[in-house]
Amino acid sequence: MINIIYGAKGTGKTKKIIDLANNGVNSKKGDSVFLAASSRYRMEIQPEIRFINVLDIGINSKDGLIGFVKGLTNANYDIETIYIDGVYKMLCTSLDSNESAEFFMAMDALSQAGISFIITASCDKDKLPEFIAKYVD
């Protein structure tokens, strides 16, 4: 399952994804991972959630991010939810690029194995590309 939190810059997407992660800690059986493009919010994330600033470890492309997420899920079969805040900063691309489409296809494949993804996208709902809009509730 993939869920998208969308909205223009400054509309509270990061706060919402942090709240979802923190509130889900006690209700989930598996592990949670929070991927961000900054360490700014590290202290707001519950310690039970694995927080990773992907830019600190040199991820700045679609292939790097896909490979990293696959590595996480292959190394820890208990991961139930992956929260991704600032995905386009991590991908270093635009919302409607082929790289974005390929990233979402890869995450969709992983979600078929039972991993949930909550991803923020800085865009109004009516401007989301179809390959992202289909994941909006």
C-alpha cells in the first residue's frame, strides 16, 4: 500500500507524516523506518522508529534510493511501514519525471510484499501525475 500526503510547500505535510509515524508506533506489530532529506526533524520522531537522513549517506538518485529501500527491506523482514518525507529532494528530480514514475513503480512492487509506504509530495492534488494520484485516498 502506498499513501500520498500532498500539498503545496508550507501546508503541513511534514508535520502530518511525523504525526502518522509517531501515532502508529504502538499500533503496528512490525518495524517502522522514517526516511528524510534532512536531520531537522530527527528529535520529533519516536525513538522506536528508525530515522535515516538519506542525504547524509550519499543517496541522491532514483537508483540509489530504490536500492537503499530494497536493502532495508531485505535486511529486516520485520519492516512494516516506511515513511518518506522529501522524496523529490532524495531523487533530485521533478515530480512528473520518468525517474519519479520508475521510483513509484518500484515502491508499488515492494508494497505487494506487505510493506506500507507513506510519502509526501509537494504538489496540489489536481497537478499530481497519474502515477502518483492513484495512491491518494
